[in-house]
Amino acid sequence: MLRQLPGVVTAVLGAGLSVAAPAQAAAPALRFQSVQYDSPGKDDRSNGSLNAEWIALVNTGATSVNLKGWRVDDAVRTYTFDNVTIAGRGGVVYLHTGKGTDTATHRYWNSGNYVWNNTGDTATLRNRAGAVHDTCTWGYSSGRTTVAC
């Protein structure tokens, strides 16, 4: 039982209060920037030729992104990034096909075979959960070996 006191206003609050859920985190602003799908010169499967084949990721967002667990796929192969961070505001990471020593901006698939088909292919960038984040598709272009995605 409520007692009313003189000069006091009583308000009753309903049980229908709601608390907003935290906002969903925005997806990182990562995308494929370009691909060198046909290394210059003869395709002799030398490590130099393999590493002249690459695909580049760019981060157009303001915040750096750790790529650990992100993947780049083609139709039959997958590369999974380890602990590497791509800088914000235009940071780029190149993924080379051949063998090499990983740096902050150059990663190596360590493949002994070419990954990207010269006649056309599709690269898929997947987040840690495996969801498609971006794709880059190209077809055969006479005289062109690099495309912007």
C-alpha cells in the first residue's frame, strides 16, 4: 500500500523499460586492391616467377585490422593469415604465391605452383567466421597481367 505524503508527487514506472543492445561492430573496410595474376616473363615455376604473382589487400578504414584467421581462397587453394596487422587509411598487404620470409606488408603462400589462372579466376576474401567479405574476378585480357579489383 502506497501512502501519499502532502506536497510529494508520486510517479509509477512501468516494467516496460528496455535497454538497447550494443551496436553491431562494423565490418572492417578491407577489400582486394589489385592482382598480378600472370607474372612477367616465362612461367618457369622459379621462386622469383612465383613471387611475381600476387594479390593485394587494402584497408580503406581508419582503424588497423588484425588479419589472423582471415583467408584468401581460389577454386582449389586456401591461404590463412597468421598474426599480421594491416594499417588503416590505405595500408596494403601483398600475398605472393611463392616462398619467402613474411613481413608486415608481404606475405608468402609458399606454393610451388601458380595460384591464379592467367585465363581468368576469382579470389575470395573470407573473414574469421568463413563468411565472404570481398571477391575479385578477372578474365583473360590480352596484354594485361595486372587488374584493379
